[in-house]
Amino acid sequence: MESHDYMSLGGDKAFTKHISPGETLLMSFKVIKFNKRNKAQERTIALTTAGILNLKGKKLQRRMEYEILSGITRSRNGDEFILHCATEYDYRFSSPLKDQAIQTMSKAFRDITGRTLYLWETNEINLKDLTTTKNDKKKGVSRIPAPENAVNFRNNNIGQEESKDTRGKRSRTIFAAQDNSTSVTLDDFTILKVLGRGSFGKVMLVQKKDNQKLYAMKSLRKDALLEREQVEHTRTEKLILEHINHPFLVRLEYAFTNPAKIYFVMEFMKGGELFFHLKEARKFSEDRARFYGAQIGLGLAHLHEQNIVYRDLKPENIIMDEFGNVYLTDFGMAKFLPEGGSTQSFVGTPEYLAPEVIACQGHNGTADWWSFGVLLYEMMVGIPPFYNQNVQLMYELIQHGDLRFPQRTPLSQPAQDIITRLLDRDPTRRLGARSFDDIKNHAFFASINWDLLLQKKLPTPFTPRITNVLSAENFDTEFTSEEAINSVVPEHRLRMVMQNQEQFNDF
């Protein structure tokens, strides 16, 4: 389907993080949204192959999957239209592009469900009285027109089964920690909040129904993994999560799969992402950066001892518990690498890539220590050392640019020295290339008692504010404001998974 991206969202990183891999933008356009008080609000609507996104500026206000739509009412004589949702209240908009938008939504709805989206028409210009509001819903009132009054009623496949996400009995447990029961399905959890979006799905706050414990559940769509040839990476991620056991690495509690998705259920860290706290503080004191760096350094070193390279170190992949300790999470880019081996893969986050990764010269665990140097710099300065909005220019700077430290608020000599030695472009000379002991023994970490740190007996430099654990207040509101649902995989995508199910047999 042709894209009509009138708001130029396709190349905007702030927008693309709201959509899943394999999801394509079909149309973006400005609308007037009418709230429950009938107040007009400017919004942007993005229509993708999977759903409808309601944006205020660049912030996601609401995401709706096409499957929850009951139909659309449009005015013949004006620009207003209503999205009817049987399971909740309606959404009323106005846009001169309404006809094109309705055509786009109708096509996407049919592609996903195999059914025709009901369309009702009216001569009314103002559709307020045809809209089911929140208050109506509370009173049990619905203003959705009867299906037989839809202009396209006869086009619908009345008897056709609706698209469903396969779950329940067809789920299969593939891992449970020793002290946990050995069989779980999606039905054992209540989904509470969206915490973030990973490369191939989303991370949600869930509560186990039998013991009320909170967990972070990462769901991975098999169709997206197949499409981007990431099945092997996900298999590796599962193996790594099963085998690691360290105070500063997030622990896997359960893993299970169904025909549509793979689920990793991990301990929930109430303090949120380090990125969230760094954004709020702009930069950390040296003492605070030293504490976080020491804990993450121990976690990375443990991975290297297990012949695992992490390859995606960044503040977004570091999470904090309620006491202020930090942990590495998201092992989707990690890789088993034999001692003395190297890998040619071009993976990671641009700001944190080591020069040898960019040059495709082959890399090993020392690339993680380059990223560790970038992390220390960003925590203390507030921006990565070679950052540039032009990614190609940033790659040039990473490979050849001068390392500069701020003059107005200079870092201490030990801080500058450890960063300089970690950001050595020769991986064989880079600090940490021989042993993590070289990093531990550096003057910058002289005040750290490593034994007490490993036991989590050192006082943390910061305690996150937690007033209501269920609100996930230390996570980005761009995600937590999304509707918390286990999204349905379209039938045609599910058929593609079933045709390639053998690739998931050994999960």
C-alpha cells in the first residue's frame, strides 16, 4: 500500500520507536480531536499496517489496534468522523483528509482481519450526538449504529472467524527458574503497563495472578523475528538469560512460547531505566557515575568470563532497583564468542559503537569496554563523546575525531584518564583488553570496595522515588501511557509463522 506521510514521520526516530519491526507507516495527517468536554485539540494521527497512533506533538497519547474497531461513521457534509470501539468509548475527529484516512484504515483492517470495516454515513456536520463518550460507557449506553445500517453491510463476511492471538492451552513453557512452578501461560499474568519497546516487540509490567508478584514481560513476535532473520539471536538471548547468574545482571524467571510469540518474564526493577534518571538529572556527579560504572563493569566482566560479548551497552539497557542499584538488561544483541575469537557483525547503537565495529574489522569483548568508556563519559558530561545528528559524520568522529572534555565544568584527572584509556582506538591497548582488573585498579575506582559492592552492601548514591509501584513512574510516559494489551498478530502473519514453525521447535 502506498504511503501518504503528510507529517514526515517516517524518518523521525521519536516516532519510529512507537512502532514494531515489520510495521509500516501508511499515512500521517493532522486532525482536530474532540475530547469528552467537546474541546477541540490539535493532534497527529499515524496509520500503520498494524494500528492507529494518536500523537500530541511527538508524544504518543494512544495506540489502537485495528481489531478493536467496530466501524466508522463519517459526515457527508463536513470533515468529522468517528472511530467506534465496542469495548470502550468512541473517538471523534475532524480532518479534510477524512475520506483518504477512512480508505486507508478500511484496507488495513481487511488485511488484518479478513473482514470489511463497517462504514456509516450521515448528513450531520457535527457528530457529537453520535459519539459514545466515557460517561455513556459507564452508564451502559452505546451510540454505535446497527451493522445492517452500514453502507457496506453486505460486503462483510458475517460468518468468518475473527483473528485471534493464540494463547492459553497452546502455550508451551520453555524455562522456569528452579524455585518457580514449571508451567506458565499468558493467562497466568495480568498485563498492567507498557514499559518500553524492544527491537521485536514490547516490554510490559505484568502481575502473576497466583502470587501477585510483579514482573517485566518481554514479548517477541515470531513473524518479526522471521522477517528480519533474528530467530538465532533470540535463541542466543534465551540461552544467555538461562545461564547467567550475577548480582548486576537481570534474572530470567520464566520463558514460554505460543504459535504467535515468545515471552521472556524477568524480575521487575521498580527504579526504571538509567536513561530516565540521566535525562532528568542531565548529568551525574562523578561519585554517582563511578558507582553505576562499577556495578555495570562487574556485570560486563562476568559476561566476558562466560565467553559472552554484550554489544549493546547504553543507558536505555541499564535498569535500577528500588534501592538504587543498577543492572544490565536486554541481551538481544549479545553473542557467545570463544576465547580468542572475533565476530564481524555490525550491531549496536550508533553513539556507542567501537571504531573496529564501524570498520567491520572484527571485534570481541574489548568493544564492550569502548562502550563502557562512552557510558562513563555520557553519565558525567551529559552527551556521548562523539555525538552528531548526522550518523555518518558521527561514525567518522568515532574513528578519527579528537576526544574532547568540557572546559567549563572539567572532569577530574582520574575520570579523564580512564575514559581516554577506554576510548583507545587500538583494541589491543584499550583498558580492559587484558583483564577487568586493570579497570578495577584504576585510580578512578580507588574509592570502591569491590567486595562490598558485589554484596550490595555499599550505600547507593541515589534512591529512586516510588510512590505507586503499579504506576511505573520511573519509566518513560511515552510508553506507560500506551494501552496495555497483548496485541493480536494478524492471521496472514500467523500463517507465515506456521509455515516456518520448525525454526522455533528447539526453543
